[in-house]
Amino acid sequence: MYMIVKHAHLTIIALTFLLFIVSFILTLKQSDKVNHKILKIGPHILYTLFVVTFIYMLIVNPLNLYPFVNGWGSSKLAGFVFYVLS
């Protein structure tokens, strides 16, 4: 089950970056499609799924990589917070 959630987590990350790049390109082209519903709602859905899979992977963590105890977990959590706030 952990590997399924891990792959879902990585897929969500890829989709988030894809939506970000598409939105960036449409903004550069000054397209009206930048206000498309999927580009407005999609990131919020992906962020929610990202947080859910992140929390699951922290709870069922086979490598014992926890935020504020391990550098990897802390940097991942900080990176996500900075990404969402930007």
C-alpha cells in the first residue's frame, strides 16, 4: 500500500508542475485560457491530495524519516509550504 501511495504522491507532484508550466506559458502568451476552470481549481485539488499522501507517508514511514527529526522530512515540508505560499 505504501508504494501505491508513494507513486500517487509522485504523480501528483508531476501534475502540479505540469499545471504550473501550462499556466505560466498561457500567462506569457496573454491567453484568455489562463482563466480556465481546471487551471483555477486543479492546483487546489492537487495540493489537497498532495497533503493527504504526504501525511499518509509520514505515518506509514518505513524509513523513519520524520519532519523536525530528519533533515529530509523537514526540507520536504518546508519546500511544500514555500511553494504553496508563493
